[in-house]
Amino acid sequence: MSAGSAAPRGFTLIEVLVALAIVAIGMAAVLGTLTSSADTVVYLRDKTFANWVALNQIATARLSSQQPSPGKSDGDSELAGRKWHWHQEVTATQVPGMVRIDVSARPADVTVSNEDNGWYSTVSGMWGDAVALPRGDTPDWGSQLLTPGAAAPGGTAAQGTTPQTPANQTPATQTVQPVLNTTTQGAR
């Protein structure tokens, strides 16, 4: 090599260490973001399962033949290979025969400092017999008009009967109401 030409040089040790430090800091930030994203996905999955556990408890109460008694109850159930803890509170409403059911759920292995906190999901539902026969005060939905031969208010014939032609109407201008078919057919 000649004295006037510059010798090719590589990276110094300090330049290599600075570059490695920058790469390490960048990788730590990426790893932290991935970990946070994975934790969020796990939490949302557990929140969805807790919601399903609470909905299952409300469905179980609705399918039972007896009205749930007002008060609080706790229990455990299993869903998706995991145990879940639920808390149910039944309160009476202003409508006779109707109760409100609030169910909260969380994974059974989650520890909480206060029993009222830490629920992953809370769902509310209703149970009632407000329009059923057990109480005997079923609303009258106009069934008196469906009696064959009965006259509806205003003097017109009820459904299911043959309308009579008034003296001032011809059969061409008379209004014919459809006949109510009350027969049922079995499943085919």
C-alpha cells in the first residue's frame, strides 16, 4: 500500500456495541408489545367464556319450572375445560310474578381481594309468568270476538261466522271477512 492512500477500515468495537444496544432496545419493545397483545387476547377469551357461564345460569333459571327465590347464591360450573365461579342475585320487580336475575362470573382460579370486584362479566335477565296461566289472571286479548256466531262491536259478524247481508247492501258490495281456521295438523 502506498502512503498516500487510505487503508480500508471496519467498524470499531464501540460502533458494534452501540448498534447491538439499539437492536436490543428495539427487540425488547417488540417483545413487550407482543406479550401485551397475547395477554389481551387471553383476557378477552376469558371474558367471553365468563359471559357464556353467566348466560347459561340465566337460561337454567328460566328453564326451571319454579320461580327463583329472591336472594343471593354462589356456585361453580365448568366450561371449556375450566372451572368458573358465578354469583347470582335474584330481586323482585314491580311486576307481580317477574324477577330480575343478575349473574356475575369469573374463572375460579382468579384470586380477588374484594368479593364484589374482579368479575369478568355480569349479565342480567328476567324470569316471569306475567302472561301465563298459573296465576289465573291472563289478560283478555279479545278472545270473546272469536266465538262463532258472536257479533263484534259495531254490529259486524265475528271471524269464523258467515256474514249476513244487510238490507241496503248487495252481495257485490258487501265486505266478507276471512274464516278463521281453528284446526291444527300434526307434524308430518
